Amino acid sequence: MDINIDEQGRLSILSVLTPLRGAQPVMNGTVLSDARAEIVEAGPNRWFVRYTAAELGEGVFGLEIWKEGERLALIYWLQGLPADRPLEAIGLRFAVVENLRQYLCSGYFSWDGSFYVQPEGLADFAADEPRPETGYALTQLLPRAGTGSLVLGFDRPRPFPAHLSLRYTPDANGTNHPNVVGSQRPARSLRIRAAGRLRACRG
């Protein structure tokens, strides 16, 4: 597993099984699509990326990536927001998930159950029918081709609920692509700084 950061600062996790491409910051459930990134530091096993966006004002969305063999640790945070700015959740969205066959949808409580979902099957759900798109704490991505899996999970899903959602989004040509969003109600200090942790490893 490796990572790539393009000229716009968009992060991709290059798993040989299910690559995740085009990371974008998420705040209060909204993707900061105008976010511009700057690579602050790049090393053989550690990277720092800083995002700015109109929605953040003078604030900054920071991202730190550690590579540990076949594991990646992603630590992200918001810093410098006005004290009166509402902040309910922060996270990362990967715009494209490649080579995806099924994903694990984990229930919040044990009695909610956990099950695998075939993304193409979501098209059979009615508009007003609950869709199995959102799980908690972790998910497992199973590839169409190849053996093994990619596991995404939060280090500290409690006491702040951590959500992992997979949805299909059309591109400019109308082609649907699966994308995954990891978000978490943040630990905060004076509503100015918030942080979350997400890990990826090959299963």
C-alpha cells in the first residue's frame, strides 16, 4: 500500500486491491469541494497536508499521514475556526473507490447486526426506503479482482460516534462511481480545534 498526492494536494491511497482516490475535507456533512491543499512536509513515511477553503474562513483543515508497512494512519484536524462557528462533525471523503465488489456495513449496537452490501444492489431501493450506506467505527472493502481486503477504521470511535458511508456519485459524464466518507463527531477544545483518526490496512 502506498499514497499519492497530486498537484492539487488530493490524497489517494493506492491499495493494490481497492484504491481510494481524491480525498477531500468534510465539515458538518458537507464536502469542501473548493478546498485547496498545500503539502507542508513530505518524507519517506510521513506527510503533512494543509487545506484552506472559503467555508473555513481563517481556519485550516490539517492532514497528517503515517505509513507503517502495509498500514496507513491518517490524523486530521480543524484549527483556527471562529469560536461561534457550529461544528458537528469533520471527516474525509474519497471521491472514487476502485475495484469494489462488497463493503461491510457495521451496526452501532450489537443487535443492529453487521452485513456485507453489494453496491449495485443499492439501485433497487426506493427513494423513501432506508439504504444500507452508513456503518460505524470500521468497514471492510472486498475487491472484484484479487484476494484479501482493505479495512478502514477509526482508532477512537467512542465517545464520539464515527460513521463510514459509501455512496454512488455521478461524475461529469454521468458515470456513477462509489465514494466513501469517514466522519466523526470531534473532540474539541473551545470549539477551535477538532481532531479525528482513521486507519487503513490490508486485511
